[in-house]
Amino acid sequence: MATVLIVDDDVKLLKMLQRTLTYEGLLVVTAANGLEALKQVDAYHPEIIILDWMMPKMDGMEVMHQLRAENNRAFILMLTARDAIENRVEGLESGADDYLIKPFAPPELVARVHALLRRSENKDNKLPVTFAGLHLDPLAHQASLGGTALELTPTEFDLLHYFMRHPRQVLERSQILTNVWGYDFGGEQNVLEVYVGYLRKKLESSGHPRLIHTIRGIGYALRVE
Amino acid sequence: MATVLIVDDDVKLLKMLQRTLTYEGLLVVTAANGLEALKQVDAYHPEIIILDWMMPKMDGMEVMHQLRAENNRAFILMLTARDAIENRVEGLESGADDYLIKPFAPPELVARVHALLRRSENKDNKLPVTFAGLHLDPLAHQASLGGTALELTPTEFDLLHYFMRHPRQVLERSQILTNVWGYDFGGEQNVLEVYVGYLRKKLESSGHPRLIHTIRGIGYALRVE
DNA sequence: GCAAGCTGTTAAAATACTGTGAAAGGCTGG
DNA sequence: CCAGCCTTTCACAGTATTTTAACAGCTTGC
């Protein structure tokens, strides 16, 4: 699930946006000022950041510059009450991906967030992931455990990738099927079990302790025990 | 150099935009209606398409749908005179990357085009590239492996060039096809495989280890293994 | 401790993907 | 207009991957 950080000092607006975007199926976290925002970014690594331009303590521009300086690639959507073209231009040229002029209608915000998400989905899932000695690089399509490369077929790779994007969590079978296989017709065969088997075999061949645990009656979880 | 296609039935505006963007160092092509636009896309494969919403024959929305249906990934910037939110929302939701309300100030258009360009990875393709003993100079149209020159046909050269601009990465077939051949109609022939074969033959004739590896089910990657 | 329901394992069948040679089709410069 | 190179197509062989299916093994609640 995609994570969005909303940063605005207007608490009422903040709550409203949070409701709206949560309803859209996004994981929403909030911050009321720039400093808080940076902390939240550290904690949640949102894919999208909605930033109010004018705020006490540290304004939106500053937050953005700080983030970009840290090489953060999240998509940034600036909210601004000023509608002078120079400012919009300034915002876009200095690293924002989009902006919206207050006041705006919620559906428009939703539309823009979706537009950004469409763009970010390409990036989002292509960053290397690491967990408990496992390392997986989607761009290079390579995976390794404890430094030694793993030879995975496309489906095995996707499955492991999905697990690694949700470590420690219990993933229901239907959830895994829809996300990795793209379908989930109720009473199907045992493809998933077979593939978990394949993965376990490859991961544990070197005597490595089990990482993919089965949660009886529910699904599986990637964790160290 | 990045290519931009501007599509608008207002010839005066068209000329103005062309001047402005040409001045920004972009290669600008134009079209006055939807049908022409599709032809131009075929001919030039622009990275960015600036589309007027309302046009005779085939309107902007239609053009966009057509392009997206063909799996064209160019960035699309919609121009619209209507400012009703529903329309903007519709535009963004259905695949545009950005939009601008007429009338707009040229600097703002420039800013937005730059913002989109930043996203488009098309850097300068004219610089010599080197990777793992391979050397390729686009300007001189010469390539060599370990110091000995390679005799490549134009397509072989472009393909190798594309690989070298994205070393180590896995490149999907459709990605390669759109970038090297300029098209990617769904179920086509196996030109790509054939050309990979040609390249491999020339690269490995001297006993040099394989550089172009196939990633089954996905595409190919240039890397040392 | 035992049935009933889950889950794991295996092997074989079905499917999908890739590499290759050969030939047809295009294009270009002479 | 022709020759020669370049590009694309086609058919098929050889593999790798995915799915199916049958059954063995394990858990759990009673």
C-alpha cells in the first residue's frame, strides 16, 4: 500500500485530507510543521508528500530542499495559497513534481495524487530491498542471500519481492495471489504452496534457517524466528 | 536532444509555443489536429506531448487514449480552456501527466516541460560510453571491444548503445523495442532475439565471455558475470 | 488419539519463451 | 535497374517455467 505524508499547519484541513485519502485506500500519515515532517519521512518513507508552502518554523520550500538534499526521491505535491506564476514556477523548477492552489476541491487532489502514484509505481517497486541477509534488486533482477546469488525464476522472484516489501507481516494467501499472480479465483490449485516450497528450497539449501513461515489457516510471513 | 510534439488547432499559439520551446533547446514538432498528431508521434517518438483538449476531428482526450492504448509512455501535458474541475480530473485520471489551463504564461509552460523532462530519463545520447571493455562513440559511430573495432550495422549499433546506456539493468523487451525500434505493437515478431543473436555473435567471436545475458521471461541485461 | 482439514512434496504434463538458420523483403548507391 | 547489404519474417527445436494432480504429512480441536 502506498504511503502519503500530508504536511499542513491547518489541523482542520489536515484531518479532512487524511479522511479523504484514507478513503482512497492510502496509508496516510501527517505532520503539522516542517520539523515534524522530516521525522515522519524518516519513520514512514512515504512515496508521496503533500506539502503546504507556508508554515511556521520551516516552510514547504525548505522542507523540500532538505529532502532533495538528502536525495529523497518522494513525489512532492506543493500546496500554495499564492497563485502568482513566479512562485509556481519556482516551486516546480526547484524539485516539486506538482502543485495545487488553495483552495482546491478534494476530488482534484485525489486525481493528482493518483497521477503521481501512477508515475511512482514504476519507481516505487524498483528500489533494492534488504531484509535479514536477503537482498533483492528489482532493476537488476538479482537476488542474494548472505552474499551468494540466488537463481530465481520470474515468479519466484516476484513472490520473494512481494514478501520482502512486507516483512514480518502476515500475508494472506488471497493477498499474495492477487499481488503476485494477478488473480485470485476462490478455489484454485495449490500454486502458492508449490512456489513457497520452491523458494524455501532455494533459500534453505545452504542450511540457512527458515525465513518464510506458514501461518496456519491464514497465509505466510517473512521473518526471523 | 529531447523531442516535444505540440498539438493545437490554433496556429498562432502553435507557432508561439514552437518558438518558445525551440529557444529552450528542444526539438519541436507540431500538429494541428489529432490525426496529424498520431502521425507525428509515429514519425518522431517525442518524449513529451503537449495536447490541446478541444480540437476538430479528434480531440485531445481521444488522442491520449489512443496513445496509451498503444502503450506509448510519452509524457502528456494537456492544455484546456475549460477550467471545470471535472474535466481536469478526467484528464489526469485517464493518463495525462499534467495539465495547464489556457491562457497560461509561457514561463509556466516551460517550467512544466522542464519538470516533465527531469522525469524523462533521456539524457544526452551523444557522449561516448564505456563498459566492461566495450567502448562506443555515438558521434563517430564506432564501437570496439577490448581495443579491437566492431563492425556493426546501424540497428546493431543502436541496440548496443541502448544496452550500454543502461548497464547491469534488466531491460524489458518492450522497453528495448520502443527505444531502439521506436515501436512496440503487442504481438510482433522476434526481431529483438535475432538482433541479440547478431550482437552476441560479433561480441563473442573472439572468445570473449558473454555480456548480453537473457533474463528469461523479462528481457536482457548487459553485465559481466 | 483421531478424524478433518490444511499444507508440503513430488513428478509429470502443459505451456511459454528463446535461439537459430534460412529466406524473403527493403533500401540505397552506383 | 541492379547488386549488395541490412532488416524482418518464419518455422521449429530445445529449454525453462508454470500449473496440475495425487498423495503424504502435519495440526488442531474434540
